[in-house]
Amino acid sequence: MASSGASFKSGGARRKATKKGLVFTVMIVGASGCGKSTFINTLCENPVILRKDHADAEKAAQLKTIGLAPTTVELDEDGLKLSLTVVDTPGFGDNINNEPAFEDILGYIEHQYEEILAQESRIKRNPRFQDNRVHVLLYFIQPSGHSLREMDIEFMRLLGARVNVIPVIGKADSMTPQELNAFKKRIMEDISHYKIPIYDFPYDEEEDDEETIEENNELRSLLPFSVIGSEDEVVISGRRVRCRQYPWGVVEVDNSKHCDFSKLRYMLLSSHLHDLKDITHDVFDDDDEQD
């Protein structure tokens, strides 16, 4: 499965996408307290997840269900108009038995494929039809410092067969750099051992150029991405930065030396956006048609 990120697309394709705009959907999944809400707001650069949503998550947990809450924001990424939909999943992982949550999320993803299939089979298509397929699922792993939990393994194995799954460690600043690196290594060992299908920045050595291969290898080495979210800005050395402040110093959200957020965001919304969309259409959608 060759990877050819957006930054390596032809100029014509880039101009066409810029003029028309792009639609992209990200699903965020993980247990409560992993920093998902702050991450979403940081990713979207807007307070799209409000405090009332936490009450919704508590209500969902009491009902032993999860909420599936899509929110769409319009972004401008270096001149590229992007309609970004983020699907939050409040209540996930809050129950003893989380299989119903697995089924709800899988059902949501499958339903979007079915909608596309139904639309494409129509003689007269709806010009206002909105493609809501989930192009990537960010799975937030609790920063425990140990290894993957059984729930993590089961969920990613199930969903990885139907959507691009990228593992993420939330609240990465709760660990020392040494602890974080060791944790990342154990997680990737588990992913390999349990044969968990994830989006690992695939490339074709014969088809892709050296720049693509080098970039994908660098991004692959960062898995799982460690992120820190913050909506607070402070002025440091004359520049405004999003950060988290501690007695011992400041952790900058967009500083790649402090966490992987900036590289993850750029990968999602720019360099690998087309690849994630192509795989969703060419691989997962084809699987649905064959079922």
C-alpha cells in the first residue's frame, strides 16, 4: 500500500483541491481523562468541545452508552480550504463491559460506507450529498507507563480492519522523556505482537521518491504520537505560544521538541490528508462493497 502524502501530489491536483476545498473527518476515541477534549479544541483552534459536553459524557456513562458527537469547523491550512469534521465519543471506556461501545463506533463507521454505496448506486445522485466517511481514527492511550490494556488491543484490532487507526498518547507531559520513550517502545511492541492493524505511514520503495520515504520513516518512528493540549496562550520571548505552565517551566504545545502535536496536526491536515482519504476510498470502501 503505497503512501503519497498531499505534499507530493501534482500541482494540478493541489490547485483543484484548493479551489474546491476538501472534506475530512477525524474520529477521536479514548477513555475519559486522556485529554481528548482539549486536544480537539487545540486541533481545531476553536473551543468546539464545551464543558457541558463533560456532563453529556457522565450521562452517557450512566446509561451505559456512548455519545457520537460530530462537529464541523472550517479551516484554512496554508490557503487550502478544509471542512474538518471531528467525531467525539464521550463515555467510551467508562463501563466494565465496553463491547457495546465498540459496536456503536464500528456501526457508525460502517453506516457511512453504506451511505456512500447507496448514493453511488443511485441513477440520479444528490448534488448536496455530504461524504461523512471517517478517514482516520485517533485512539488515545492512557499515559500509564505500562503497556496496552486488553481493551486497547481488542478495540484497535477490531477497528483497524475498517478505518485508518493512529495510536496517540494523551497528556504526554505527565511522563518524563525517558518514561515516554520506554512507553512508546512497549506500545509498538504490543502492536507488533498482537498484529494490530494501524496506519503506519506505508510507502513503496520502488514507486515513492526519497523525500516521501524519508518523511514516512520519520513519522513512523514517532508512533504512537505523544500529544499535549492547551487552549491557554502566554507570551514567551515576544511570541504568543500555546502551552502548559508548571512550577519548573513551560511545555509548548506546538514545539516539536516538547511533544508530537505539531507533526501530528500537519500530517493529518496537510501532508498525509490525501493518503488517508485514498486508503479510505480504495481499501476500506472496496472491502465494504465485497461484503
